[in-house]
Amino acid sequence: MAKSKIEGDKGLNVRMFITGLALVILYVIIISVLISVGVQFGIVIVIAAALIFSQYYFSDKIAMFSMHAKEVTPQQEPKLHQIVDRLCLLADMKKPRVGVAEMDIPNAFATGRSPSHAVICATRGLMNRLSDEELEAVLAHELSHVAHRDVAIMTIASGVGMLAGLVSRIALWSTMLSGGGRGKNGQQLVLLELATFLISIIIYVISFLLTMALSRYRELAADRSGAILIGKPSVLASALVHITGDMGKIPRTDLRKAEGMNAFFFAPALSGKTAASLFSTHPSLEVRLDQLNKLERELNG
Amino acid sequence: MFGRTKQVAPKLDGLFALPSAALTLQTELDLVSSGNAGLCFKAGSGESSITTDDEVMQLLNFDDTTGTVKITTDDLGFKWLVVTDPELDGLVTRIHGANTTMVEHGLGPRLLCAVFGFVPKTPPGDGSVRLVYLLKQGTFYPFAPTGPSQRDNELELRVRSFIGDDLPMEKDLSRWMALWNLPVT
């Protein structure tokens, strides 16, 4: 699925971790149910692989849909297209489709199964908050994700983890059955079943953590290539500061309009924070700024 | 319980902390009162007999020896009571008085916020800042617009860091909503 977005909020990361974990457990439960109703192992593996593949194949549509993003023409968003055109010329790559999500949270993401099916998206909040130069830096980061084929890499990584868990579960299950299931009493069977379930969850979690580590590494790689592409790491650093942490939380929405939406804004509901949090995980702002500072010294010092 | 919003009486006490915070603003950021303040409220919609601007003005019964008071309507259809007075204390007193009177006459639910303008004392300074007071919450936050939909977050956070102890500051940054093109300078 899509993986890039410019965010580094602690709360967000916690929520993403929990969401990811919940997804993993959901997968395990679905697979357990399939197995326990007697579906053959081979078919279960095919179903799991098909799920992962469709997640990859339709990554652009899934990400665009979940972010409420729409593709835009050069007439609708001339500035955004101009910047992408210029960057693609610089990077000598095919221009991806360009999209905009009408939300106030500053964010951007790149998605699509291959560079020729790629879409890069920015939210309205991102464009409102950043200068043209900073916007260019963020888009360069996203284009780097496209060039690095990060959607494919991350899908394969998470798919491999998922399949590893599944295969180990099936292996354990069949050992248990071939070990003379008939000779055991009901209580032992339940315990064995529980143990198998726990072990496969542990394998899923480990692969999930590894996938997150890989994702953080890909983010730093995209920061680096993006910054080198525009030749100004400090501009990307300044963009990151402007859209993460405290500054990213201050809205552009008008109080009077918000007032109309939530009666008397007693519990003002700008729940945007939860919308963007499903996808990947990012290194901390400090780590990213540190890398960009070093790069700035190397390039322009 | 269902679908009915509990009416919250405006919290006005926070307003009186403003003059001392203004001293800090002047010493630390070289910002002084612009002499303008505003009270934003929704136009009448029939639930009260007081609907026209004149009726509201009559109600408020201002003594206009030291400053001026007028009512304007903004692009979004909200009403603004705009007060001009060179003294910040005078602005605070008038805004507080207007609030109290409007609440007494059942207009409390219409009130949205109060805004006080601050400008650099020695131009060209760092840009001007409005301090917005959320009447339902009883909290302040800074708003420093720099264009039709741009605001200077750095300056806003700096203002918070200096006067955060003097004023009941809004802690939830996602409530620091913009007030684009407001009639208070």
C-alpha cells in the first residue's frame, strides 16, 4: 500500500503501531477461521497471496480513496504540476499523475505499483503551509519514493512476513496433527492450538517490526535523494519543521466555518489526525533533520 | 441528552489577564495594542427579538467619549462589534461589558470570540498579531495572518512562549483556528 507521508508525530506512530498490530491479528484470525472450517492449506496460501497482491496492484486506488484524494489536471493546479514537471525533468523520470486531497492536515504521499502507474499527492493543508521552494522539496522526497519503487518493496516485505507467519503456522499445525492427535485428550489439544496461535502471532509481530524498520530506512533514503535532487537539504529540513510537531497542528480552517460545522464548537472535531495514520512509519524528526544537516554541510558547506 | 447541545455560559474572567500579558508582549516582542478590538457573533436568526444592528447598539448603550464602536458584517455573514480605544484597559472593559449585556439579553449562544489587535511598536517589526479569546472555552490563542490564507506559525508559537504563563492559553493547538480577513486590525 502507500507508504509515504511527511509526518513524525509520536501519538501518530503509536496509533499506527496499534492499527498495524490490529491488522496483523485480523489476518491471523481470518486465516485461522479458514483453516478451522476445513479449507485446504494450499487454498489458504493462495487466498492470502491474492489479498497481498491486490493490495499492491490497486495501491494507487486504495491510497487515493482512503485519503479522499482526486487526480488534478495542469489547469486545476498549475503550480503543483509545474513543480512536478520541473523535478521530473531534473530527475529524468516519467511524470507521475498528480493528485490533491482537500484536507487541512499537511501531508503528502506517493503510491502506485510501478513508476509508470505512480501518483503523487499533496493535501491542501500542505500547499497552504509551505513556500513554493519547500513544497518542491517535499515533492522531491515523494518522487524519490516513486523512483525507489518503494511501494513494491514495502509490499513484498510485508507480504513475505505475512507468508512466513502463515507457513510456520501451517507447519506447526500439521506437526501437531501428525503427532497423533487421536491419542491426546481435549485439554491438550486446546493448549496446543493456543500455542500454535501464539507462535504465529509472534512471527507476524517480528516481521511487522522489521517491515517498520525497513520503512524508516526508506524514508531516510527518500529524504536524502530528494534533498540531493534539489540540491538544498536545508529547504527540505525547513519544510519538515513547518509541517510536523506544533506547527503542523495549527489549523488553516476558519473558526467561523468550523463553528457552523460543529454546533458551538464545544468539542471541536477536526479529526483529521486519525485519517492519515494508517500507512507507514517514519523516523523521528530529529533523525531526519540530523541527516539533512549533515547533507547540507557536504553539499553546500 | 440526544441532539441537544448544552449551552455553555461564556467565560469572561480570562479577559482581565490581558493588560498584564500586554506588558510582557511589549517588553519581549515589541508589540503594543493596535487600539482595536472586536467581538464576533452570529447574526440574529429569529430565536431572539433582537435582530438588527441598531437594536444591539441600543442595548449596549455605549458612552462614546473616549472611543468609537460600530457594527460590521464580514464576508462569512458574521457580525463584528468593532471597538476603538487607544487604551487597552478601555478595550477590555468595553468588550467585557458588551459580552455581559448580550448574555443578559439571551444573546449568549450567538457569541463566538473576542479579538484584540497588537502591532509592532517600532515598525517595521515582526508583523502584527491578534489575540483571539474563545468565549466558550475561556482561553486565548495568537493569530498572525500574513496573507489571504497564510499565517505565521513561528510568530504565533513565540507569542505563546512569552505570554503562556500570563494568560489562560488554549493548549490544544488544533483549536487555534484562523479568522481570515477579520475586520479587527
